[in-house]
Amino acid sequence: MATVEFGVMLPQIKRSWEETKSAATEMDRLGYHSVWFNDHLYGIPMPQIPILEAWTALSAVGAVTAKAELGTLVSPIGFRNPALFAKMVATLDQITGGRVIVGLGSGWFAQEFSGYGIDFPPVQDRLAQLDEGVQLMRRMWEEPQVTFNGRYFHTDEVYCEPKPTRRPPILIGGGGEKVLLRLVARYADIWNNMGMSHREIPQKLAVLRAHCERIGRNPGEIEISQQTIGAISLSADEARRRTEAVHQEVGFLTGAPELCPTGTPDEIVRRLRLSIDMGITTFIISFGRHTGAENVRLFGREVIPAFR
């Protein structure tokens, strides 16, 4: 069996920095592979909901953790000039000793774009921006100087020094089969399947493999991660209660309740193995916006060892 990794979404919405920091250090101590923020400027689903800005908070988390990889699920390419974004990533990667994963997508929440005065073109243009942005960012991490003349982005003999400690892995998130999965095949180190499409993973992996074959890439080079929700208790009754609570809070992430890692430890291990058999090797879990540390600790103690 391939190595299975577990990442956790950090508290970010209606949470203080102290709560976020406490969770991040605990997750790092427990041995979770990665910790993640969503990259939204407005709280979902209402713009007035407080939310920590992802890359500012991720930098702070990098300073208080030692081992966990750090990523966003996912950053819309239109939020930041990709040349400046590449410089930000390189700096954080230097600070954290090579622990940054760059999660990218096309963006979808039009209200936060317009509210902040950011262009929100049609989806085909946002995907074309993603294509150009990934090319530019990778070149800035690898080449001494970069001049880039794209339709959307331009640089003039730009430097990005110091380079990142490693070439940061690119995660592309989303499920569009014609264009987005083609970009995954061409550029991504990790593909993240959205929670609502969990049940569709075999179909989407078949499409991804076909895109890889067309360009001569080995699909085995691409790590497959799944966005999902989690809830755990040693008591079956309490596990059901926690499962209902997390579905109520972030049920939009759920496309296949029978596959989500919720329930007692034995139930969760069985569900995870079903997903692993479908081709998933990484799980990025949200335990809900109001979860306590007990969920994270119990999952780390009772579930993760079953896959080591």
C-alpha cells in the first residue's frame, strides 16, 4: 500500500489567532503531515463573517511549527500577481525549511473578488490565468531571471532571490474534466478533489490519466488528495452526534457521506480504506468550524497509526 498522509484544516473562520496557533502546534506535535487554510477574503457563506487571511496566517503558523507542511486549499490565481506571489512563497519556503505547498485554483466566490476590486472574468479566462500563473511561478523558482509575456501576466527580467529551499509542490484543486484536469496533468504535483466530488473519484482519475497519456506524463507522479470532513469518538452515539454537527457546519464539503472519515475509529479506518482503494493517498480533513482539540488528538492516536 502506498504511503497515506493526513492533513487538517486549521481554525480560521470566527476564530482568534490564539486558537489557530494552539491548534497548529498541537497538529504539528501529533504528527499530521500538513496543515491548511482556505484562501478566502470573506467568510463563507456571508461576507461579514470574520476570517483570517490565508497567507499572512500561514506565515505565522510556519514560525510556530516545526515539521508539518503548510498549504492553502486553494488560492485563486487572480487574488495576487503571480510574480509577487512566487516571491512570497519563496520567502516562506526559506523561513520554514522547505515546507510550503502551493494550492492553486481559478476561484469561484464572485462577491469577494468584486468587493476587493479584483477582476472576476468568465471561468474560461480564469482557467487561462491559472495556466499562465503556474508557468510564471515555476519559472521564477527555477530560472535566474524571467521575462514573461502572456495574455494576462507580464514580467521584465524579474529576479526571485533567494530561491525556495525546494521547488514548492504545486497542488491544483477542482474537478473540471476538460480544462482543469488537463492543467493538473501538465503542471501539478498534487491534485485535490473537492469534497462534493468524493464519490466521483474513479471517473475523474480516468480522465486525469487520459490527459497524462496525451502529453506523455506518468500519472503516478501526481499525488491524489481528497478534501473531506471528519468526526470521531470512541462512543458510537457520540460519534453520530459529532458527525451530524460537522455535516451541519460544513456539509457542502460532503459528496459521499459513506466515504467520509466519520464515526468510531474502526468505522473511519474502513471508510478510509475504501477511498484508498479508489486511488486516494492523501486526505485533507475539516473537523468543523467549532470542533475541539479532542477530535484532532483522537484521530491522530486511533486512526493514523493504522496506516503506518
